[in-house]
Amino acid sequence: MKKNIVCVLVACVFTASVFGIKFESGDSAFEIKGYLSAEISYLSQPYASGMQKFYAGLGYSSLIFDLWQGSKFHMRYSMAVRSQFPNVFGTSNNIWIPGMEAYGEFIPNDFLSIKAGQVLTPIGYLMQIHLMPALYPQVGPSAFFEEEILPYNTTIDIKMTFKLPGNATLPVNIFGGKPIANYGARVAQPAQGEIEINNLNLFGARVAYELGEYFKAGMSYVISEDFSVRLQVPYIVFENDYLLIVAEGCNKIFVASSGYNQSERSTDVLIGVHLGRFTPYADAEYMEAPLIGKIVRRYSAGVDFAVYDNLRLKAQFDYRDVNNGSYRAKPLVLRTSAVFNF
């Protein structure tokens, strides 16, 4: 715990030293930004033996470097620390992620954007907002963050944005590449044979309909080169100055060499109410992997308080019912955090 506190203090000092740095010269600009998150969490019941009930230290934090050359060329490099908070399998480690993003981007016009390098995979909607800890619940969907078998990075992402009548657009992403093992081995285990996700090339597309910032709906589809992994993620979002509603599903199918399938399905619904600087929210999730008898239910309630534009405080209660066949845990989790954006 002392080590974690020291890490937080060092990070705070470092953050203060680089706060809002931006250099501009002609058409070129260089900027340093990021976010720092500190967490204190308590579990009423550990998921597995040997786990702590109390955690304190860094939350999900990142440092981002952006270089712009005019309006058409952009380069980004980011580093991150993944929170030590435990997943349903009982592991708990702070993980340093150098090069979480490391890409070059070419933007010839408003219609087209091409990114190449380590690019965050554009899957669904909740995955994206949970990667930024200043936004809503601190615990992301199990389908993404506890299973840890989706592509976290991709090699290339081509985005085309078609303008529709009114204020509507139709963004289309086409992407592909190898996942990066930031979060562990990522081994899918169908009933017969294992699938090493990191050794596969994955290809996908996301098609969405967006009406300004108020309404978004889309579908992501990912498939591996040997058709052993398939993923569908539909989502729908509504947000205005008063209300946020997100509903998202995920269906993952793995096919072992023997042809035996393993599927995992999940749904997640998030509702938040904007009350000035306060955003109380509730989140409900259900995930099942029927062939291995695993079921996860999670119910969350919390509040996000924007102290000012750069600082947010959050408190969140989670109730989880984790049934993994060999064990069942029903912990009540209290998570509090401070998130500083710079």
C-alpha cells in the first residue's frame, strides 16, 4: 500500500510539471496531455482465496503526446497504467502499458482518416468511454475488461464519414491487425482445444448512424483470419444536456480446431442523469458463457462530481454475482476515485 501511495504522489508531481504543455510553430503543434486517476476500493467478499479486501493506489492513468503537422498529419504516442483492481478471476496487478497508442494519422479531408500503428480498436461504444476514466462508471463491461480477449489495439484503422441530410452522419471504420497482450495471455478455452488470440490476425468493421451528439447507433463485427473468432457488438446511445442512456450487447464465438464452438453473450445498460456538475448513474450487466457454466451479474450505482473542468470525483457501489462453476462470489464493492485531466 505504501508503494502505491508513493506512486500516486510521484505521478501527481509529474502531472503538475507537465500540466497543459503545448508548443506551436507555424502549422506545427506539440501537446502533452493525459489523465491521472487515484482509487480506493473495498470488497465485502473476495472473488478468490488470497485476495485483499482493501485496495488503494493508481487507477487507470495515461500520458498522451500529440504532434500535428498542419491539419492533415497527426502522430500520437501514449503510455498508460492499468488499475490494479481485481477481475473475476482473482488477479490484481498494476500493468504499465508503453505504446498503448503509437500511430500516425493522415486526414486528407473531412471524409477520410487513415491511422496506422497501435490504434485503439473501434469496437462498440462502452469500450471507448470506459477507456477514459473521467467518464461514467469505473468498471467497464465484463465482455471487454474481465474476459480480456478482445483486440485492444489494431494495426490500421480507416474511417470514412458520410454526411447525411440534416445533422446526421454515417461513420464507417474498417480495421485489422494483431491484438497486443497488454492484459495477459488472452487464451480462449473452448471445450476442446485452446485459441491463442494474440497469434491471430483480426479484421473488422464498425458502421454507425450519428445524429449530432444526441443519438448514436451502430454495429461492430470482427472475425479472425481462420474464422475461429467471431464477434458482434450492437449498441445504441442517447444523450442530451439532461440524460444519458446506453444499451450495448456483445456476442463472442470461438471455434476450436475440432469444430466445437464456445459462445459468450453479454448485455449492458447504462443510465445517467446530468444535474449540473453532478451525474448520478446506474449500470446493469449480464454475461454468460453457457458451455463452461459461467455467469456474471453486475449492478452498479454511483455519482460523478465535476469539481471543475479538470477534476472529477466519483463514488460507485457494485454488487456482483459471479458464478464460475467451481466457485460463487457475491461481493459488494465500494470504489472511490479522483480523476485529474490535464
